[in-house]
Amino acid sequence: RTTHLTLRQATALTSCRVMAVRRAARVRRHRSSSAGEPIIAPVPGTQRGPFASTKRDYWLKRLNKFSNEPPRGAMNRVARRAASAVWITGFYTAHPLGRSRPVRTAARLWAWQIWRRTVRRTVQVELPLGALLSCPPWSNMAGAWVSVGLHEAGEMAFAMRFLRRGDLFVDVGANIGVYSVLALRTGASVVAFDPTERARDVLSRNLARNGPPERIEVRPCALSEQPGVARFRIDLESSNLLVGSGDQAPTIDVAVSTLDAELDQRAPAVIKVDAEGFDAAVLRGGERLLREHHPAIIVEVWDGGWDVRGVLESHGYRFFRHDLETGELVRMRDGFHGEGYLIAVHPSKDDETAARLASTSGLSTAVRRAPIVRWIRHKRCAN
């Protein structure tokens, strides 16, 4: 009897200690968040990226990893496709703009997946500020715009709130132009870069629907740290990228330039860089521009983005995330890691940035509005 009582006491004590550890961990996470030191979550591309991770994020990452593994037999192939379907559904229903309406988000996502494989026609999505985006059936990112609208909500909201009429927005890795159409609707001018003809054709049409031609420039080249010619992979749709000479995937030869050469003496207000791992090289090609004009930077990072952060920190930049709830920029801690997007602002622009964001706080409601989707039946997409 004495031994039994001791075991019960030991079990209760262990349980209490586990609960205390968990409570302490929750308190630390809360204090870290309230102190403006968020943690980048390990799920690539989610708006939770620079935020605290959850168990749901962990399992979504595991599903995504499994779905991208090489197939090993017919059953494994079926299981991978099922895992991919569960992952993409969970991914967007957990999105900040999708989790308040998960059924509608999932319904739109799968309506698009069926539409693009059967009807194979363009879908037109109306985003905040009345921006119109035509999504071709070959785009593997269109499901995000159809289901939630602003898939990178914090960064896109920052661009819309920061830009003013007469500003210059530079879109590196524009694809079909979701950032660029939003920038045009603020009254800014746009210089967009994409080296692939298929994406560039849709990009040009999307820009023409959202702004006058005198505010639009589309450049048919890739950007890096030095000019030349390079091989560019073309079978990854929105994730196409520069590759080495030994890569066996389908490629084309593209012209490569630099930010400094393409923009000359022009001073952009915001530069968005999404170069699929070559982001640091793109920024190194704009050293003069960064040194002289200090534009705000929206950039994708992988594995903590040490190379990207190194380039920008050498010019004095600091890193933030845009909080959709408060509309403020929250400083990222120095030791963050993971994948997602960062907003880099130079200290000399702090006052101007704060003033711009304060004057556009009313956009928060527009950002959260569900996209308006128009299913176009009368015209088959040529691309």
C-alpha cells in the first residue's frame, strides 16, 4: 500500500512538472511575441512564416515533405497525392485570410483545381483596391489568389499601404504580376522583371488592365550580381529559377542584368525580390541603389536568409514583419531562422515609413475582404 501511494505521488508530481514546463513555454512565447521578437515558423510560404509555429504547422510541413518525395510504387504515389491534397487544403484554410472562412476557402481552392484541369480557361480575380488579376490554368499559384486573395498578406498589405502616387515599385520575379497590379492601383509606376515569355505575356496583360501604359515597364531578363547570359529552368511554373550548366531539366538561355544597370539613376520606393534562392545575388547587383536611395525591400528568405541579411545589413538595413492586426512593423530578432518573407527598412526611412503606414490604416478592412472570382467561360486561354 505504501509503495502504491508513492508511485501515485510520483506520477502526480511528474504530471505537475510537465504542465509547469508547458505553461512556462507558453509564457516565454507570449513574452517574445509581445516584445516584438517573433519566431519564423518552418512552414514555407505561410503568413505564419515570421510568427510562432504550431502543431498544425509541424504536421503540414511533414505532409508537404512526404508529398514531394520520389514515388516508390503505385500505392506510394496515391498516398503522396492524398498527402498533397490534405497539405494544400490545410495550408490555405490556416492562412490568416482563410481561417475565418475555411469552408469557403477550401471550396474555392478545389473548384479552381477542377476548373484548371477540365475547363482549362482563365479565371479573373478581383483583389483589394480593385486590382484585377487574370489567372491562367497553368499557374500553380492561382489557387492561392482564388481562395484567399493576398497569399502573402502581410507583405502585400505593406506594399499597398506604403506606396504613393508617383512612387516607383520594382518587381523582381514578377511572374504574372500579383504584386505589380496592387502597386499600380496605389498610383505608383511599375518596373517588372520576368525572363519567361509565357509568364511575361500574362504579366503584360494584367498590368494593362490595371494602369496606364506610361506607368508600366516590363523587362524580359533575369537579374543577378553581374550581367551576362544564363540557363533558366522553365518547368516549375511560378518557381522557375537560374540553374547551372549541368542541370538536366528543361531550360532556356536568358539575358541577365543587374538592378543598378536596369534602373540607372532612378530611385524606387519599394523593391520586391523573389528569385527562388538567388535573392542575395539580385541585391548584390544593386549595391549602388541600396547605398544611395535606401528603398524598402520585400524579400524571400530560405534557411534564415543569412546571405540576404548579410547584404542588406552591410547597408544598415533592419528587418521587420508587417502585423495585419495592428498595421505596424514589428522588428525581427537577430537570431531568427526559417523560411518566408522579410521587410527590410533603412533607419534613415523610419519616420517616413511610420508616417506612410499611419495615414493608410483604413486599408486593413480591404485587405481582409475575400477576393471576387469571375469564372470566364467564353474564351479558352491560349497559354
